Amino acid sequence: MLSSVVSVGAARSLASLSRRLSTNRPGSPGGAHRPAPEARVPLPDDEPDDEPDDEPPAANWRPAKDPSGCSVLLFPGQGSQFAGMCRGLLKYPNVKEMFSAAQKILGYDLLSLCLQGPEEELAKTVHCQPAVFVTSLAAVERLNHENPQAVETCVAAAGFSVGEFAALVFSGAMNFVEALYVVKVRDEAMQKASELVPSGMLSVIGRPQANYKYACVQAKEHCRSLGVEQPVCSVANYLFPDGRVFAGHQKALDFLQENSRRLHFVRTNPLPVSGAFHTELMASATEPLREVLRQVEVRRPEINVYSNVDGKRYMNESHVRRQLVKQLVSPVKWEQTLHEIYERTQGRKFPLTYEVGPGKQLGATLRKCNRKAFMAYAHVEVTADEDD
């Protein structure tokens, strides 16, 4: 496993702090007073429990929860970071403690990096993943302070790539300190994998007639003609209808850009990342992540949390561990996740949705995937308010 500033055991010694944070375990002492697991409210589109034959109907029946009285939290991923984030969060409970714990785990001043940059340092994989993770959970502290009901009534959460770890901490599946240590191991392993071969990611918006799989086939054939052995080019992120992110060998991405018109792409944009995340080029990063996940405590989420791998809910502890490792080499199915969360019959209301963390990219994708759900969307600001 990669060398670290602190061991898992040392990270656990900081767990007393983690347990005091309202972002840790829903319903735990000192935390946000959301329903305990046994009293957890159902998802807005859940049906009442089946009634046992030997009990009167009224004894076990629960009315469906009004969706407009529930909330969903969305946690952003790498690429949403910017210098100056967190400036509006430091006055809220627990936030300074979170960054103090982060400094001990990471070995550098994460708060200073978030506040002041420089941008090129903040954008590095080894820095931006912890930065987005901690900032997002700090944004939950703000939401909990300003609108505690939004936290108390939360029934579901999802996170984009590294944001999935923040969603799991919020759900009570992992504690803050250990999850941050896992993120540290993950980002170091991903950075190391990125240095093995020139690679990257390319955001694409296509026309309805675009064939994304065929585009990858052509890009790989082009790479082979240039002598690249076992070229990689695949869809790494499903964002919204006709919104994709490709990842793979750099020569394959160059081919896609150069032939974008013929491939029916409306717009292409290289992403400022160091490698081909969520493809098989991240295979060498899976073992360090698998090993550290064996060493930390993982619990079943106390609310519904959705996996990037297939858009489905996490079921238990082993499922969480398996999917987090698989996520490294699998595409982020964000569009499918949003459909899973917000699918409902005609006329049913939508829950309130809060994007907690830097940027508003997840709100933009929600708008393109489900305009009606987006009508109940809000972003929790992470910079200073005008009156601060």
C-alpha cells in the first residue's frame, strides 16, 4: 500500500473528532438529528410496507412520506474545486476542526490550499480530491446550521466519483477521518496510475445521431495505426442525454477532437485532469484502494446512497467496499443515477435537492436530465456571502 503521513491506526485515534461532526452518523449524539435507521423515512416513491396477515391493517401501515417534505443531497467530484472555496464555511460548527484533522491526515495545510490556491496546485489529483471531499462535508455543516430540516428529512444521497465518499460519510456508512484517509490513498494511487501512460479525459456534447461506442472503436483503431498497443478509449462519465466524457490514451482523445464534426459532436473540451479516470488505465490503483478499505470500518448506509457503478442503492458493507473499488475502472453512470433517484409516476411531487460542495455542475446535469426535479434544486454556497 502507498506510504502515508499517518497510518490507519493513527487515523482512528482522531475518530473522536469525527463522531462529533454532524456529517458523520445520522441521528448520532451531537450530530444532526435525522431519523435513526429503524425510523428512517422511505424514499418519496416507496410503497407502504406489506401488512402481516396476523395483525390488523392499521397496526403496521405507514402513510407515504410527502416527497416535497423530503430532501436529497448531491456531492460533487473532482473538477468542481476552485481557489477561495470554503471562505464562507469557516464560521459554522465543526468546520475548522475538520480542516485541522485533515492537516494531520494529509500532512499539509488543506484549508490554506482551498482558500488561496494556487489553482495549479489545487487542481492536482492528490490535492483536489481531499479538498472537494472536506469542502462538501463542510457545506453540509452550513446547511445543517441554516436549514436543519433539510438534513433531518434527507432520504437519499449520491456523489460524483470522489463525492461518493462524502455521501457515504453523510449517510453514516463511514466516519469522516477514516474516509478522508481512504481518499488520500485513492488519490495517490490514481495519480501514480496516471503517470504510467499519456492519457486524459475529454468532455463531449453530441448530436442525437452521434454513436459514442463507434467513435471509441475508430479512435482505438487510429491508435493502433500509430503503434499504440492495447489502446484505451471509452465513455468514462454519462452526464446527461448526449453529454459524455471520454477517457483513454491521449492519442485517442486527440483523434476524437480532430474528427469531432464527422463524429457528430457539437462541442469537445479537454478536462484539466492528470489521467484517464474510470477506465482500465486505473487498474493499478485498485489494489491500494481495496487494501485500505479492508482496514477501515464500513457500515450499511442509514439512508439510500447510490453507486456510480450502476446507479443502484448500496445494500450492505461488503457491497460498499466492492463498488468503491470497481468505480475506479468503471464509468460514472451519473445520468442513470439521477433517473433512479427521481423516477416517479406522473403527478408525484419531487423532493428538495441540495448540491453540497463547490460548483454547480451537478445542478446543471440535473436540469438536463429532469427539469421538474431541478425546479426544487438549491446550491449550498461555499464562498463568502456578500454581507460577510
